[in-house]
Amino acid sequence: MKSPREHWSRWAETLRRYQLDGLASWLLDAGRPLALLSAQLLYAGRPFLGESADALARTLESDDETRAFASFLDPGADS
């Protein structure tokens, strides 16, 4: 099984293509209380959604990973 971080570049590329990277970064920061619930919903849909959804669920399940992905999307936010 791949590490969730191996999916980050593809996710970020897709979000940037649709100019949703800023919104996604903000939602990851502002929506932390809902992240665990979202992860559980993704786990429930795993048979239908596939490996990428499982990786996203594992990212959302960890507060540190969620913050790291938000920073990955918006590298200027830390400065």
C-alpha cells in the first residue's frame, strides 16, 4: 500500500489545474473538526472510490498529515 504522501503531487496538480488549491488549503485548515468524519465516510466508500480515496482518508485521519498537506498546497502560508 502506498503512503498517502505519494498521492499529494497528483492531488495538488489537479487542484491547481482547477484553481481550487487555495480553497482546498483553507478547507483543510478551517475544517479540521470535520476531517475525522470525512475520513470515516471515505473509508466507508473505499470499495467504490479506490486507493486514492483510502489515501485521502488516511491523510484526513491524522491532524499532522492534514496540516502538512495544506502546507504542501500553499507553501507561502508558513512565511
